[in-house]
Amino acid sequence: MDDTPGRPLIELRGVTKVYGRGTAAFQALRGVDLAIDGGDFVAIMGPSGSGKSTAMNILGCLDVPTTGSYLFRGVPVHRLDRDQRALLRRRHLGFVFQGFNLLPRTSAQENVELPLLYRGEGAAARHAAARAALAEVGLAGWEHHTPAELSGGQQQRVAIARALVTRPTVLLADEPTGNLDTQRGREIMELLAALNRERGITVLMVTHEPEMAAYARRVVRFVDGRVASDAVNHRATAAPEPCG
């Protein structure tokens, strides 16, 4: 991949996305241009139907543009086949969802190990990496608890550890605090901000909550399938006050 200095990590150029055909066609994206540098923390906001989730699906290699270009480190992702996109996902992207998506009868450690199992990593390497990832999100000592034995905030930490265990370049978070109360939501946002700040992980987050978007360095707002605004968040530059 091309790591030319000054080149954005991620670029969308004139991206459109149309679902359906003929009179049933719906244009979810209408010529989106977006550049994201490595190490950035971007909150993507917008009303329902604005195109923000469609854009995230394309950025996460879960969907492809109808027209336009998606470049990841200079690689034209829009020209990759399904298997090549899956490989890019496994090697460079981590995902965190609103619903945690943990296996209910499986321990925290086993949940975190899953991406490494799919990669074919050996048991000893999986165990060590999962324990390290859980410690990184503040869950050392909770390795053998199942999701039912964890709070919502702890479950989301397990989900973040699962996303981190493959050492991704980019973490894509879709409403990561949507199922949490305000205090737990702030704790998760502080964790994401710390991972961005201290480990340099690029974070792309969809949220409808301005308080959570305030942790991001940049806020991009979608309206009617277009980028309506793209602004640096000066409040995030001086890190948010820690929770009491």
C-alpha cells in the first residue's frame, strides 16, 4: 500500500450509492468527497436517512460505491473483489457496534480471541493477545466472565478489545454508546479518545449524540446524502474533562 507522506489514509472521491432500480431507486449518497488522515478521530453525524451509515459501510468495506472512488492508503478499494475487500477488513479495520455483538455463552477472552481464530493464529498467541487487549480496555481479571456477568459498559469494552486484538489501522464505531447510560457512555468515549491519542489509532464513529461527538477531533455532518459540513472540533483538542 502507498504510504506517501501527505497522502490521506482514506479518501472518498465523488462517491454515490444507489439502492434499487427504476422508480424504486433510492440515492443514499450523492457525490461525497471526504479525506481522513491517519491518526484522526472523526465523528460522523446526521439525521436518519442522511447517508452516514451508508458511508460507514463503504469505508468499512461492507459495501461498494455505485460510482466514485474509495482509496485506502492509495489502494482503489472500489476496484477490489469481495475476497480482497475481506482481506483488507481483516488486516486493517476493527469494528465496534451499538449492540456489542458478543457471543452470549462465551467468555470475554474467547470473544476477544475470535478474530485471531479466523486468522488461524495458534492458541498460545490468541490467549496472550486477548488478555493484553482486555487489560488495555481496563478488564484485566475479567477474562473468564460471560457477557451476562458483565455490565453494558464492560460488554462494550470487551467488544472494543475484540476490535483491537488484530492491531487495526482504523477503528469504525457505529453508535458505540447507544445502548449505554450517560456515565458509561462517557467512559467508553474516554477510552476511544485515549486509544486515538496514545496509540494513534484512526477512529471513525457514527453518533447522533452531540455530547459523544464532542470527544472527536473532527465532526462531519451528512444531510440528504451529502457532506453538509466538516469542521475541526476545537473542544476535543483540549481533552474532555475526565469523568468523576
